[in-house]
Amino acid sequence: MTEVLLIVVSLSDVPRLLGLLERLGSAGLTIRVALAVPASATAADVEEQLGTDAAEVRMVRMNLSGRRGGVAPARFSRRWAKVVTRNLVVRGGVRVADDERRGWLMVRYDPWIRRRARQADLILAADRDAERAAELAARHNRDAVRLTATDPALDGVLAQLATTVPLRRALRQGLSRTTAEEVVLAWKRVAADPAEPHLNDFVGQAVGVVHALRRGHAFEEAEVVARSALGLDLPPAEMAALRVELVTNQIAAGGSPARELAEAVRELLGFADEALREGDLETAGRIAVQATDAVLHRELHADVLASPLLEDPEGFLAPLRDSLTFQALRAPAGSMAWVLPGTNRAVSPVPSVPSDPSAPSGSSASPERPASLAPATTLPGPPPILPGTPAPHRVLVVPGDYPHFTQGIISALADEPDLEVRVLNLRAPGVRRRYQRGALVLDRLRDAVGRPVPAPARPDAELLEWADTIFVDWCDNAAQWVTIHAPRTTRLVVRFHSLEAISPQPHMVDWSQVSEVIFVGRHVRELVERAVPDLTQVPGRHVVPNEMRLERFGLPKRPGAERTLAMVGWAQRVKDPLWALEVLALLRAEDPTWRLLLIGRDFSPHQHAGALRYQDEFRERAAADDVRDGLVHVGYTTELPEVLRDAGFVLSASRREGFPVGPTEGAASGAVPVMRDWPMYADYSGASGIFPAEWVVRSPAEAAARILAHADPERRAEAGAAAREYVVEHFDWRAVEPRFREVLLGP
């Protein structure tokens, strides 16, 4: 809604004031009234009358406490004396001043006015005496329009604001302060008269409006705006961007327009390549981000049953691979200098190794200043090194977006006497450029064509220079940042889980800088090597499971475990708890004492649209008579070994996994494992490539049959003990650590 701050200083014509309020309200405005008038019975009566039409009415109250940061000045201090003197002058002035001066003083010292002025789109003086007060309030918001109620331009301004405010808010803040309906109505006014001066600027921002609606899950409204904008006379590049945004919106809404996606992305990337050849890296980078938002949208790949990327990586990713921009994004540093204006392929590429091998790339550019000069964590180090003994190997761990996956590894490495370990969390407060996609893509392009890259903050650069080995967990923004800035001589190790295999970042990494790549499963390695061929140039590519401490799960089962199955970390669409409910329904049809433990946090309210729809489907199915009484919500726990004493079976219902930690820990507890053949990785021997074939099932019926086949207590206990022995032998940290250490540090 368009917000108006109406400042009233005189109550000499109350009927006119009420008429003005009605006029503003009929224009669909949100009205907040500041009554800068002396307290009186008349003022109280007017306040009550205005309250029926205004969203908020306030009798202006001066705050003369002199507090700073909530702290009052010390009594008899110099500042206290100044405050006391000021207050005497201000209060005296309010008593004797005319209406204009009194209103100005009252508005100046009311903090409510400042807050509301910052939110206002129009600051309106209700009378001439309020003009000076309105001017003062407008200093807090340079974007707000300031008028007097008697101004003949008011009606035109109101009509203009009805269009510009919703669109401006959508572009700046999404749908947090406007509605999709308001945005569509405003856009229709733009489309009806695109040459109107105050509307013309929005014509070129159609992509941003559609994007804002899509991010707010207003898919129908986004389609309306996109199709309307495609009928306007826009430059070819903007039309191409609109077509990609329209397809992306259809994907986000649950569609899968494969042919339209490929055609639209190819067309758009042609403009990115043209911008790259002209040296306009900002435009090329911005288009690259939009292209990957569409091609690698999570509704197509992240938590679905089948993904076009996994079915045909080469064909599906062809629009990206054929693009000159994406060739640059994955090219060695400096090797694409020939694409810039005034060069050709005969020009020697800029050397990828700086003259000072210990300096990070781009170190000549101005560094960014972090908010904190200590973004890294230094762990307790090993005992002092005696003279003549080798220096410890220095390992820098960069955890990526999911740092809990490295906590156990960091602790283990920190205990090694021949290692010194430090941690660089790129999400810690400091330089946002370390994890902003747009900035990282632009920096990667600069790096590839040999242009200077903004240097990392000095503490970050010192850590990168300090390390002998840098271990980046997750091939996400952290991997992209590190491969740009790490010294060329540093050993760099990157680990893939599963999500990154369907994410943009692996397609924007200089793999020539990487020494070793770790995959948590063979199926992940197979997919990534097909999807990212440049990665196959990395000398060492290894499959090493996640770090897990499985011995601690060997606690005896409690009575009732023989009819209980468990899901660990269940409340995500990718974990597919709906599938697990169907298994439970089949079991309870045989014996109503079967139950399912749901271990972990409930669904997050901050999810993409498909996941929110899935959540609703789960809630509805979980309330059905055949499963409702068999569900036990355990919630998040730090005592998982103890909780799993109640589970005789552990269920993995996932659509996609890299390496399933929760189900493996369940097997280590002696629960009989029932592993769904993860549909997304079924053609890559996902679950069956990690676990024994008899553990793997393909349907709820097969899962129920496996569980019922082990319902006998003795057989269940025997199979559980065998499962525990298998996972501890193959996946416990004691078995995995030597291999992990060799890959991380070298033979």
C-alpha cells in the first residue's frame, strides 16, 4: 500500500480535514496522521474522528530526554546542562510560538515522526502552517514526495503514486510492503501508456518486476506481467531476458518447459557473449546468473523424483557449455584475455601464476574492508615444535554454507601433532563479496580475462597465504571464492556432497587451481564428471565417505523397538517423508502397533513453493486414520544414540542423497536398514553402490516386505547386528580417516 504521512498543525477547519482524509482513503492510500497541536478536548475529539479512516493517528509528543543509545546524560554533566537548557527553550517556544513554529518544534523532537517519514511515499501538509513541519519530516526520506493539501497537483501525484509505489517497492523489497495484486494493477497502467514520462523507466525493469513476483510465489501474477511486457517495444536483449524469466517462473510454479528453456537460455547467452566481447563483464555476469537460475532451478533438480540434468547431463547443459561466457567462467586465470576488445586468439594469455607466487590473485586491486578484522578461528594448536623438527603442515578449512559437516574433521585434524589447523568462515560478518553470487561471477570473469580482481581483506589474504593446504567443504560459493584468491602454489582440496552436483558453482570454477576433489559417493562423482568435464583435469579425484563416529551408537535396544522404525532428519521434500508414511500404512494394516519415529526439526517455513506444497500434502496425509496414531515426533536431539535405542528399523526414503549420515547412524545402532533406491540416482547405482543390495528397496511395498521379513525378534536382532558391523567396518571415522588424511595432505 502507498503510505501517506499527513501532518496537521491547525484545527481551524476540521470539516475540510475530514474531507481530505476521505479523499486520500478513496485513492487506496494508507494514511498516518500526525497531530502537531496542543492537547485539548477539541484535539482529542478530532483524533477520535480521524481514527475511523486512518491507519494510525498520533498526537505528536516531544522526546526531550537527551538519551543516546537509551542512556540518559549523567546528572550535572556538561551534556546534561545543555539538555536542560535546550528543554527550557523548546518548551517555552512551544507555549508562545505561532502555529507554524509550534508545529515545527513538535515534529522536530518526536522520534515517531522520523520513523514514519522514512516509510512514507508522500509527506503531506494538511494546512499551510504545516508546510515547514512537513519539510522537516521530508529530510528523513529524500525519495518521498512532499506536497501541501491545497496543491492543485495533488490528484495527479496520487494517481502517479498508485502506479510507481507498488512497482518501486517490488523492485526494492519484493512483496514485503506491497501485494501482487497492486503490482499487477500498477504494471497494467505502465503497459497502457509506456511513453508516459513517470512510467517509462519501469518499462525497462519488467524483468525485475517479474522476478520479484516469482520470488514472492505470485506465479500467476508474474506470468501476467511477463506476457504483457513481451508485447511492448523492448530492446532484443531485454526481450530475451524476459523470455528466460517467464520460463523460470513456469518452472518455479511446477512446470517443466524443457524446449522453451533451452531456446530461451541460448538466445539470452548470445547477448552475454556479445557483452563479453565488448568488455562489458558486468552485463555478461548478470546474464550468467539469470541463466543458471533457470537451467539449474531447484524445482527441476533439487528434490524431485527425476531430473533432466541427471537423465542427460551433456544435452541438458549444452546451452551453457556452448556459451563463450561460460567457457570464460570455467577457464584458467588469464587464459580468456583474447576475447576482450583489441585482442585476438593469437595474443598470449595472461600468465595464471603471479610474479609473486605467494600472493593471492588480483592482489593489486584495492582490498575490501571487513567488518571484523578477525574472520578466522584459530584452534588450539599442537605442542611447541622443538628446534630441528619439521614444521607442522598448515591446513586452512573453509566450511562452505553447511559448516556442521566439518566440525568433526576440524576436531580430528586439530588433535594431530604434525598439523596446524585454522578455519575461515566466509559467512562470518565481514566482506559480503565473499559469498554474493553476482560479485563472485563478476570476479571469476575478471580473473579469466586477466583483469584485476578486488583483493580479499587483509586477514583473509594472510590466511590464504599461510596455508599449505586449503580444504573447501562443499563446492559452493566458498569454492568459487577460494579458487579465485588462493595462491597458485597452494594445495587446494574441494569436497562434493550431493547438492552441488545440481548447482551453478561447479560450472564457474577454475579447476586448474584444484589439486584434489573428494566425492562422498561414487554416484556423485559419476554425475559431476559428466556434468563438469573440466573437472576431470584435476589430478586426484577420490570417493571418501562423510566423517561419522559410529562406535558410540552400539547401545542395547529397548522393549518396543521390534515394531518401531525411524527417520532421522525427515522434514524436507528431498527426504520424502510422504513415502515413509506409505510404508507405515502398509505395516499398520498388518499390525496397528507399528510406529514411525520422526527424529529432527519440523519443516522450515522458509522454503520454495514446491516444498511448501509438499509440506501441505504431508500434513494432510499424516492426519489420515491409517497412520496418524503411529507417528511419534521426537524433534531435534543431541542424544541420537539414546533415541535410536527405541528403533528396530531405520528408513531412508530420500529422493536424492550424497552419503546418508542419519540412516548410517541408525544402522550403527543395530537397527535394520531399509534404504530406498534414491530415484534421482537410480541410474547411477546410488544407494546400491554404497550399501549391500539386500538393504535397498524400490517401493513402499518392497520396504514393508523387508521390514515384515525381519519382524521376528531374533531375526531382527541378527540383521541389526550384521548391519552395525558392516557400517562400522566401512564407514566409521577410524576406517575412513587414513584415506581422508592421505587425500587431504598427500601421500
